[in-house]
Amino acid sequence: MKILVIGSGGREHAIIYSILKSGRDVVLYCAPGNGGISDNAKIVNIKYDDIDGLLNFSLSEKIDLTVVGPEVPLSLGIADKFLHSGLKIFGPGKKAALLESSKQFTKEFLKRNNIKTADYRSFNDFENAYAYVQSKLHPIVIKASGLAAGKGVFIPQNIIESKDYLDLIFNKKIFGESGETVVIEDYLEGFELSYMIASDGKTYKPLATSMDYKKAYDGDKGENTGGMGSISPHPFLSADLEEKIKKNIIEPVLSALKNEGIVYKGILYAGLMIKGDDIYVLEFNVRFGDPETQSILIRLKSDIVGLFESCINGTLDDYNLEFDDEQAVCLVLSSAGYPGKYEKGFEISFGEYEKYFHYGADNLGYMDKDKDIYIFHAGTKKIDDKYFTDGGRVLNICSKNKDLKTAADNIYNAAGAIQFKNKYYRQDIGIISIIKS
Ligand code: AMP
Ligand code: GLY
């Protein structure tokens, strides 16, 4: 079976790891992949937003299954195009992808379906937006409506900061077209939770729960990033709360999508804020979260290829989705400066940890059973058998254990030993006492 994975991050490397672990007889391709992925899959040099290029490749190579990692190809309608050409693809169509690619669409969708979300207004120009923030208490939340790689949300503490952010978006156009519309919403307090489900258009199954550390610095300080680490399961998700999330958010959303003519096949990720008894939707993603997926997939016991197939074929009801009961942690090693400007092109030295990512059919990456360490590559490239930094988020070090502290100690030992210039990582991933505000 030929499988193409689209994307180039740690999430895609973790998906590839899970496919290899499934034990299926597969030929794996990845477009465009990264340095570590090139050890496990054939690299296809087509960018993930080149939909026609990917389609032509898949048709000529007779790809049996395509799995889409990032949101951009989904928002460009890759799933519709592949299906139209008779190719199997895991991920929702363009209309469903609006749940991620347009925050304005999502806010309207939630409001008209009476699903809880922060009160908001949307704006297309600086003057009206600025007049609005002047009338509001701060902090407040300013969001570029379009895709911004997890960096399009600002939480100004006062009107001066609000003005600066609106100026950056509307006048300096830092997000280009993605910032043409801005959603301004009330600031919610509480604790955050990422909840992901797989859907086949008829039924759904929850993935293991997880929590993402979104801020750049320790103690959840600094700018929002794509995510600096994750843990699974989520430490504050009781069975009771999970039931409420299903009944108040997931099921109403899936049935509203159906009523609006959208058959949702793929992963739906709900970013939620829990405030007392209330559950608010902060955002949706129409794909696996990154780096939550890395923590979740190292706990997956079932065959991930079967999960993709059952969602595509509408047979999810018959598929048994199981996770182990260990505590998983994922730490992002980044290039200092991320999510802002950073330098790249520095050689990475893995030392004794090099062995952990050379997994193939008979070596699945966790060579030391006691430590259960997994190293997924995110922003790396490989030249002449050496690995170099090639992005803001460089490597993901993951581990799992019955005891979260042991898993966290394992990843921090590895984080200290792996070297590259300008290495930066948070020191508090997996230390849960500081999370609940
Ligand atoms: P989003 O991309 O919409 O999930 O926003 C990114 C991050 O900004 C979230 O994970 C929260 O930490 C924060 N955030 C977004 N909306 C709100 C809100 N209404 N109140 C408080 N924090 C928010
Ligand atoms: N970690 C958040 C995201 O994948 O968007």
C-alpha cells in the first residue's frame, strides 16, 4: 500500500512513526518532509500548498491513501480535488476547513447554532476596530480571521497595546490577506483544553485528551506560538467534564455541520476554555494539533492506517480506537527567537540520543524500553548524513511513563544533551502545578 503524508513538521513525523508501527506493508512518501522524515519515507519535493502538483504526483504514483497534516492544503480544497479524482484522502473538504481558515465564519457558525463562544465583533478597517476597543475593558482578544500559523492572536492589556496590534494587522499588514478581517472578542478566564475527535461523517470517536503549552516562555508567559510542548492525557479533564464537552460542543457542532450540508471526515480539534461550569469554544482546527498529536500518538495502541481508512469509508463505528494509560510528554526544542525572527542552518548533534530516531520496520525508535524516548523532527534538514536546524520548531522530544515526572525527566535529560546553536526550550513542560490559573 502506498501512503503519502503531506506536511513537514513533528506532527507528520509522529504520523509516519505510527504508520510504521502499524506493521502494515507500506511504501511511505512525504511531501515535503524534513531531515528526520527522510530516514523513514521517500521525500517528495512538492510544497504542501501546490495542490495540483500533489494531485498529479498521487495520480501518477498511484497513491492508495493520502494523509494531510497541515491546515493550508485543506483550506485550499485538497480533499475535494483528490476525491473528485478518485483518490482516497484523510482530511475534510474546503467548506469544512473554513472552521479553521476563517475565524469570522466560525464565530458566526457558533452563534447561529447556539454553541458557547466569547462575544465578539468583526471588523475590516482600523478606524472602526479602534473605536470598538476604546469602548471595551481590557484585556481583550484581537484575532486575524485567516490562517496565521498559530501566531494571529493578540491579547492586549490596554488600549495603547490594542492600537499597536490593530496598526500591525490593518496598516502594516503583517498577516497579509489573513488579516483583512479581524475578530475582536471578550477575554475569557479559565483553563484551556484541546479536545480532538475523529469523524467519518456519521459518527465520531475521541482521541486521547491532551494539553498544549502555547506560550513561548515558562509559566505561560510571552507570545503565543504554534505550541512549545504538550502532555497527554489532559490533567484536569474529568469523565464528567468530558461528557459535557461531547454533549455541549462536539455533538452539536457535528450535527450543525450536517444540517448545513457539510459531511465532516477527518480530525476535528476543538480549542476550549473551561470556566466553572461553562465550556467555550476558542477555536477549531480541522486537523491533528501540533505538538499535541506527538503526545497522543505515542500512546496509540490501535492501527492508525485503520483509523484513516474507517473515517474515509464511513466505518468508524466498527473501528476500535485505543490508547494506553501512560502519561506522555512532548517538548519542543526551538530556535531562539521563535515565534519571531530566528536564525537557522546550524548543525544538530544528537550524541547518545541519535539512535532514537532511526526507526524502520523493525526498530520503532524506543530502543531503550526503560526510557521510551521518541525524537520527532520538525524544522530540520539533512545534508550529507548530517542534520541542520531549518525552522522555528526544530525537534520534538517525547516520552511516556506511568509517572509524568519520570517522563518529563527523560525528555529534559535528552533536551540538555542534544546540541545546536541557539537552542531554546521551555523548562516547565510536564510540570502541571503551574498550569491551572
Ligand atoms: P486561538 O488560535 O483562537 O485558539 O487562540 C490562541 C490562544 O489565544 C488560545 O489558545 C488562548 O490561549 C488565547 N485565546 C484565544 N481566545 C481567547 C479568549 N477569548 N479569551 C482568552 N484567551 C483567548
Ligand atoms: N497546537 C495548536 C495547533 O496545532 O494549532
